[in-house]
Amino acid sequence: MTHTTDTTGAAVPAQLFTHLDSAGQARMVDVTNKVPTVRSATAAGFVRCGARVIAALRDGTAPKGDVLAVARIAGIQGAKKTADLLPLAHVIGVHGAVVDLIVEDDGVSITATVRTADRTGVEMEAFTAVSVAALAVVDMVKGLDKSVTIENVRLLAKSGGKSGDWLRA
């Protein structure tokens, strides 16, 4: 039996890990026999920007155009392309995706909620939506401020599936 190690360095049989086969090789988990259920996940992140960028976002003068509209569409598209980016993610139906961006005094707050009725959850799709929306903001404003940063991308909540509901405290 092949073993791998846990975070403490202790040997652990490879089959205990869902994405490893008995030889310790990466595999996609087979969800064929799982019953589709309604699932959702919400993630959030933040793009920290300087005053010049905030002013351009608020008065609509960013040189590349409507930053928030482009980022919103990029985030939705990112959710739909998650399986193309993460090699062990399942191809699932993204039945709903909402990406909200709010300009704050020190940057742009991004929240994405993704929904499906499928065999596996949409946490990775929500993470990807936020991350791609944040990258789009950076791309659209980098000419104004090279110091923008993407921060604090995190899961806020998930519902459905075998593990049930979870909410960040």
C-alpha cells in the first residue's frame, strides 16, 4: 500500500485521500452515483486601490472603461470556466452566478454567489468568480496604479450536499 504524509509528517495510507488512488496518483473523484441536490456557495475578496483609482471608479473616468461591469462579467465567466482551470474539479452546471462589486474608500469589495443543482458543490466556482473578477479589476486599473493588491479571498458560506450548510463565523 502506498503511503503519503499528513501535515505532521506521519505516514497515512493514500486511499484515505479522496483525490488519490491506491497507488497515490491524483484522480478525479467519481460522483456518478451521487444524487444531484441544490447547492450554493458565496465567496468574497478585496482589491486594495489607491485614492486615484477610487476617484476614477467613482466618477467613471477609468481609461479602460467601465471597470465594474467588465469585472462582473469576468467573474461570471470565471465561475463557468472553473473546471478548465482546476484539473480535478468536476464539470458542473452553473445554474446561477451573481457577482457584486462595491467601491469602498480603500478598494473594491467583491462578493460572488454561485448556485447549482448537481452532484458536487460550487465552492471552487465561487472562489474562481471572485478571483477572476479581482484580476479583471487589476487589469482595468493597473495603468493608474501598479500597487493594487488582491486580498482576503475566502469562502463565506455554502449550502447543500453531504456536508450540509456552513457559514463563516
